[in-house]
Amino acid sequence: MLTSEPVQPVARTAEASAASQPATRWYAALTRGQWAAASVVGILAIIGAATIVVQLTRWFLGLGFMQDFLATYPGETPLPEGAPVGLPAWLGWQHFFNVFLIVLIIRSGLQVRTERRPAAYWTPRWSKGGQGKISLNLWFHQSLDILWLVNGVIFVVLLFATGQWMRVVPTSWEIIPNAVSAGLQYLSLDWPLENGWVNYNSLQVLAYFATIFIAAPLAAVTGVRMSGLWPKNAPALNRSYPVEWARAVHFPVMLYFVAFIVVHVTLVFLTGALRNLNHMYAAQDAEGWLGFWIFVASLVVIAAAWIAARPSVLAPIAAVFGKVGR
């Protein structure tokens, strides 16, 4: 009796639940074959749309007034007098450290955003009554942020001390129409000439400037506001800079960095991989393989750090700077 009587009510409950719950998503009912077909259709649609954009851009650039525009604004703005030529070795090292840290910052930031039950907690040594206790992932994220800020300060100081700032800071309003020109050339797949050893095109200059002097500071000031470094007992300060504002900006800035990395890496490989990698990692203007192998080695180091960034490895390191507990 106990095993047979509840069958009907349970069935009715299940039917009623299924009928009354639009929570059963349509995509959950798709078979693997349907998913594959939908993916193929989606890819073909993207390719078709991209082809249309390329053809329209080429037609537009072929018009007479646009030919005059391209002749006047080829996509590159002349550098100021005395601008350095080439990329120094310190810039290659800075590039590696920046990539290493930003990749781990993005990873740990996403973990902090999605974790529900932290594997461990970290508390400062000077804490009283557990004040300042945060998850181990948040400790890792904030520690990486501090290292990234230190690296960023060193980078900016060297940038201005060596004159390399002239390559990434706009110095003329002509950079705007030249950036438009470079963007249209990219869209047409008839890309602007690449000579990053001497001068970046105007769209690159604007992208680097925005990343270094806008996105990075925004990530820093919003990250500090959400961190344990921000004073809690400062009502006036907290009212003037609410934590909700910081949260609303911090995540979109992270998405910007992800988009920048994807586009940057794609163009590095599509516009002369060996030469570009030599510029970035080997500090030489050549077509050899040295920069490529340094790049591969850097990826191995980053991948090893990505795999190692787990509680069993992080806990002993965090214990040096505070108390770690479950």
C-alpha cells in the first residue's frame, strides 16, 4: 500500500508541474543533432553577414570622395619630433608580466563572481574578531591586482622616461580621421600597412591609449573601492563614492580587457606573426623565430600558473601573509 498509492498523485503532480512551468527551456529539449544544425546555421549567418559588411565597405571606399579621404588620411599620424624608433627590451618584459597578471586576474575575478561556497578563507594577521575575512579566491584576486598596479606604475614611469609615450598618446587631432580610415581599411580586409617597429596606425594608438590611461585606471579605482583596503568607517567618503558605482563599472571594464586581448592577439597573428612577436618579445625588427619561441614559453608559464592557482597551492602562500582557514 505504501508503495503503490502515492504513484498517481506523484504522476499528477509531475504533469501539473510540467504543464504549469514554462521554466522548461526550449533549448533543453534540443537534441545533439539539432544543436549541431543550429550551430552550423549560426556560423553560416555570421560568415554571410561579415561578407556583406566587407563588400559594402569596399564599395564605399571605392567612391571618389572616399578615395580622396584615404589619400588625405591614410590611417597613420606622424609621430612628434624625436620619437624613439623600435621597442626596447624592458617593454617586452613588461608585456609578459602584464599578460601573465591580467589573465590570472580575469580568471580569479570570474571565480570570485561565481563562487558560492569558498574552499577556504583568508584573514589578515592583525584582524580582531575575524574582521577583514575574505575568501581565498578574493585574496588571490586582490593580491594579483596589487602586483598588476605595481607593474603598471613601473610601465608608465618607463614609458615617459624613455619617450615611448609618444607612440601611444595622441598628439594631434588628425588621429581621429586617420583612425576612422584605419578602421574602414580593416573592415574592407585591405588592411593598413603594419610597421609597429616605427609607428602604430591611428586606431592602434587610440586603443593602446584607452587601455593604458582609461581602462586600467578605471579597473584600479573601482577594484580598490570593492576591496578590503577601502575604509569602512568613512560614511561621507562612502556616500560620495558608492560601492554600487564601482561594481557597475568594474565588470564592464573586465569585458573590455577580454575583448581587447582577443582582437589584439588576432591581429598580431594575421598581420605578420613572426615580425610582430619579435617586436613584442625579442626587441628586434626581424622575421626570425626568436620572438615566437619566447611567446610560446610565456604561454607555458601562464598555463602552469593557471593550473596551479588552486586552494591547495594558494593556501600555503596566503598563510605567509595572514591566517587561512576553512
